[in-house]
Amino acid sequence: MLTLTGTMRAGVQVGGGVNRKTGEVIPVRSVLQVEGLDHRGLVQLFTLTVPDLAEFAGQEGKTITVPVRPWSAGGTVSLAYEGRK
């Protein structure tokens, strides 16, 4: 398993509602933003969808470690939350 270690910047719920054009229901998602370093040592903000924000409550501004898995849609490698086992 890979882990992402960085400073937690935000943990919020986004989405919800209905798409006006299609009528599709947009589900609410819990999103975590972690500030880390890229391969060059420059600051990068990683946005991860997580199952529950309760685990990260009160962690804003602190260093956290999050289990992740890499994925790619034919270009840049991105990270996704990977539940702890």
C-alpha cells in the first residue's frame, strides 16, 4: 500500500443537488485536501474523496498520513483514497 503524507488543508462535503439539464441526482461526497510535495520538491495540493470525514476531524493544519492507490486515465498519475485494512 502507498501512503500520502502531508499537511491537511481542508475536509469538506461537496456536491449534492440535481443537475438542471439532465435531472441527474448529484451525490454528496466527502473530500479531503492534503498539501504535499511533488517529485521536484514543489508544493502540490492533492484532493481525495474519502468515505468519512470523521476520521480526519480536527486535523486541519496538522501532518497526516493517508492510504492511497495510484490511477491514471492515460496521462498524469493521480491518487485515490484506499481504505485502511
